Amino acid sequence: MTNEPSLYSAIQAIANNDPDFVRDRNEIGFNAYDCAFGHLLAETPPDLWTPRQKYQAWSMLRKYRRQLADVGIEYDAIPVPTSIATKLVDYRDGAFRVIFDYNADLVTAIKAVPSAHFSRYPIVAWYVRPSRQAVEALLDFAPRNQFVCTPEAEEAMQEILLEPDEPVAEVKPPLPTRRVEWQDGTFRLVFPYDPALVNEVRQFPSRKFDKENKVWILPATLETVKALTVFAAKYEFIITPEAQDACKQVAQEHVQAVEASRAEDADLNIAGLGGTLRPFQKAAVKYALAKKRTYLAEEMGLGKTVEALAVIQAANAYPAVVICPASLKLNWQREARKWLPGKRVEVLNGKSNGDWQKADVVVLNYDILGKWLEPLKAHGFKAIVLDECHYIKNHKAQRTDHATELAKGIEYRLWLTGTPVLNRPKELLAQLQALGRLNDLGGFWTFAKRYCDGYQDRFGWNLDGAAHLDELNEKLRATCYVRHEKSKVLKELPPKTRTTIPLPIDNRPEYEDAEADVVAFVSQLAVEDKAFRESIAHLSKEEQKEAIHRREQDVALKARRAEQLVRIEALKQCAARGKQAAIKDWVDSFLESGEKLVVFGWHQAVVNSLAKEYNAPVITGQTPIAERQVNVDKFQNDKACRLIVCNIQAGGLGLTLTAASNAAFVEFGWNPGTMAQAEDRIHRIGQEDAVNIWNLAAADTIDEEILALIDRKATVVDAATEGQKVEEINVIDELVSRLAKAKGK
């Protein structure tokens, strides 16, 4: 035994310092050029190394002297591989091979040998076709330059010198019978039929057999490269120079793709976009443009919708189709019209939409996709977006089949989700299949066994587990997955972001009848008020004030004004009832993200209904003080409790709900100050994330009127705080005025 360090232990020492495949570029471990080769050697038993690999490993380690010294290995103490000389003349496959490290003087000398030519295939060497003149030149060249001749070379030289000097045709090194080639972006395994080898090849993920050319085709993935090098060494396959270069390129591209998936900025300008992207959104869009079939898996509130629309615009991928939950159709329509100015956006519903074929962007919900599937397939979409793509996590569901069928052949596929998909790998199978990425991650069974911890029990295959999630995350990021977290890009976000989500209502006829009654009532009052003002116009200002005061004290008029407010509140409740189903859809989708949510409502019935629906803690004016704190503590401290429902007035004061950074208002108060106080239950000391406020407004109803007026009044309040002279706004009076005009009624 000897205390000399082994070549294998030195390779392993560098590889062990390089677990992230040079992702951090920290000058620890192999550099990007050596990374793939170094790791593959470290994972291959040394008795399977070829002589050439041993020599290449020894040569490569020179540049890592310092790192080796840091772990107690002296490079100069590593024995030079004895199985291959530094300067060697060999004879194989009908040609002499002159092998040496690059040296300008030696290159000049070998060029003087007749028929000498340089080639990288099957190994890097100078090749000399056998002839008397060539042998005589080699016999002079070798001893003069201290080259060792192998026994095979010496025997071949003697035979040639004894033969008559006849012209010999140019001999090119023959192709080996077992080789790895690179063609059309894939690796090709070429070998004569051998049942044992075929069984080994079938262990490669996502391999397929080309019957016409009788070769096995392997995808260009890092997993393939790692397995391929071990396989080639074990079964004596020659890896062609092109395939070797491809191996290095695949390793480098893997590292670069993972970096791009995490990037927080990018150089990107998109002409025609109706807004400005944040730096991290630019990075996400650039990644998606490069990958084309991608998960946009940003955390809630980071703008996945905007990113998807930006990808479509940047790629000019029109027409595009968006599939989303029914509750989000109107939001997609409005966002698309805002961010894609000049583009035509159409929303499909259960009935016929005659002109949708002329649209640039078509929006529909999962529930009606089956009805529209055939005409949509025939339309020739260039991009498809699946919002809340966990809707197709069940491979047995019809909507999964429909979405997968529609996505086939579409170039740009963007799957949007705020859900941390890695927590449930099984749910990725159907989504990745529809995205066209399942084979890139090893195919169904490789994925199921490796990442779902799949195993067979007496009921069949159980895929409910999870394993190797860090590895899965890296592979997804290298292939098709971009996700930013608010905590990482917090510096780019305002402390509080408000977003209005327009929701459809399912009681439109009832609402329109109620609205008509309110409009008629407030219009009549408006007519009477106008007539009264005209009747006192001739009076002095003091007399007018006195007349107005006397009128306001009239009992009958007070009763009618009170009834006006009652009718408006009833109209608000009618809108709230109509959007209940859409609210539930939105909350369901949000809770899939795993984040906590505070829901604020105005009316007792709405708040209690939602709390009962989700079995969530509730805070209203009727909740006892002690019980309020119990509910708050449960929401703050219990990870399983992800929803609390509060009345705006009762829940808007004195509570700390900072376990959530998201609040949804399903109804709205009359005063921006009241709304702001409710928002500040999560936007206060202890909050570490940017806060998102979601206003779930019933589309084309009094909800939108109230939100617009509250926003306007909030602007006025802010301006007054800054000392600007502004006109005071009374939200209720302004709302009554708008209702009296009633959109032209």
C-alpha cells in the first residue's frame, strides 16, 4: 500500500465541493467547461475509466492545484497514469496514432511525417497511414522526441519495412461499432443488436427506438448526459467529438436555465405593451419566451396575468386563447384590453359568440371548454394560457382531456399557478403532459417512481408520496418553470397593492329589476330636488339657506331619504348574492396557493355565509370580545387555519392579522378611511411581506360605482393631507347622483 493520493480521490474531492454544478460561479469545484466531465468521472467507478479518460483526468486536475491543496491533496504526488504515456506512438484499426499534449515544436515535427493528419475521432491524435516512407519517418521522429512506441506499433513497423514498397490508399479511422453520436439535438446510440445491451438502454428515461435507422434516441438532458457517460465507459462505447461537445453544452445550458429561472431582472423591451413590467417580470417573460412551454408560477400578487400577456405580445403569438375559472373571465378581458391596446378580446360563454373568430384573444372558462373544443382546435391558435392550471391536475377529468387536446401543436403554452406545485408531485403529471414537458422530466413512470415515491400495494400503484423535491425543483427550473417569491423581490413592490377583480353575477335579471326600482326612486327625488332649487332661485342666499333647512326638517322627506339608503343597501346585497358563487371560486383558487387570506364583508349575512362555507373563524359585531381574540390567535398561529372572515366595521379596528399578506373585500364600505383601517389589520408592524388587497367587485353593478367613488375620495383625502385645495366628495350623495342619471335611463 502507498500513501499517494489516487486520481479518483482527487476527482471526487473537487466534485464534492461542486454540488450545485457551478451555479454560483464561486470558484469552488469544477469550472463550467470541466463540470460535466468531472462529475461524470466522479460517479463512474475508476475501474471503468478508459486509459484516455485517466490521462485526461490527470491533465485536467493541474488547474485545480489550489483547491486540492485546500483539502490536503498535493497534485504533484498523484501518479501519472501508467496506462497511457504522455508521448505515445500506437497502432490501431490500420493506422498509426501519435499522441501527445499540444506542443508547437512537436506539431511542426509530426507534419513532416508523410500522410500525417490531425483528428479528434475516435481520440484526439495525429494519424499516419502505414507506408515505408511513413514508418521510416516515424522511426526517426519517435526517439528524437522521446516518444514511446507500443508493441503493436513496433510490430506493424517491422512488417511494413519487410514488405515491398507499394502505394497504399488513404486510410481513415473506421467508425467503431459501438458509438454515441449527436444529431438533430439528440444523442444516438449505435451498436449491433445485443439483447443485454438493449435491456440496459431501456433503463434510460424517455428513450425511443428509431426503427428505420436502427438507433436508440436519447433526449438532451443533464440526466441523460450523466447516465450516458457511465454507460459508455462500462460498455466501451466511443463518444464522438460532436457528442462530447454536446454533453458539455447540455451541462452549461442546464446551469444557465436554472439561473434564468431565478433571475430578478432582464434586458427586455416589448413594443406595443400597454404598461411597464417590473424587473422580475421582465426576467420571467424572457425565460418564457426562450422555453415557450412554461409554468409561470409566481406567488400571489406578483402579476402572472400581466407576464402571460406580455409573452403573447412579445412573441406576436396571435390569436391566443385563455382558459380560466369562470370567476376570472372578466378580469382577463379587462387586463388584456389594458395591456394589449388595439387587440380585440372576446369572451365566450355557453351561447354562440358569432364573431369570436375575428378576435386576437379569446377567453373562456374550463366548464364550457368541451362545448367549444372542436371549433377552437380548428382555429389555429399560436398561444394558449391555462390560468389556475391546477384545474387539470386530475388526469381522469374531462376538462383535463379537453385542455390537453386543445394544447397539442400550439407553440406557446403558458400554465399559470400560484400554487407551490412541488408539494404534490402527483398533480404535476397531467399538467406536464398537457404542457408537453413530461418526457423532458423522464416520462410518466420515471417521474412517478422518482418524485411521487411510487410503489405498488395490493390496490395498485400508490403515487401519493413525494421525494427528491430539491432535485425536481432544479429540473423544472432548467426545463419549464419560473417562480419568484415576494420576499425575494419585495424591494420592487409597493408596500400595498390594490387590485380589482370583476366577478360575474348569476342573478342579473333580479339585479337589473332592483336597480331599475332604485333608479326610479332616486330619480323622482332628484326631480323634486331640482324643482325645489328652481323655486327658491330668486331668493337671497340667506333666504335660500333657511328654506333648505325647513325642507330638510320635513318628516316625510326624511323618511324618503332614509328609504333611499335602504333601497341602495338592498341593491348592494343583491349584487353580493349574485357574486357568491364567483367569490367561492376565487377563494378556492386562492387557497390552493397555500397562503393565508383575510376576507372582509359588509353585511352580516354575507360574512356568516362565507364563514360557514369554509368553517372559518369569524369576527363580527356580534362576536364576544374573548372569542374574537381566540379567533385571531387561531388564524395567527395555526398553520392549518388559512382563512378568517371579518365584518369591515368590527374587524377593521384593533386586530392584528399579519399572518396573512392578502386581504379580499367582497363588499365595500362608504368611506375610504374605514376600508384603509380594515386593510391595516394586515399592513402593520410585524408584516414582512408586501400586502395585496383584492377588491372582488360584481361587474357592471353598484359595486364598481362605490369602488370608483371611494378611490376618488381617497385621492381627495390624500391631496387635502398634502395641503392642496380640493372639493369635498360625499360618497352617498355622489352615488345617488350617478344612479339618478343611471346610464342614460
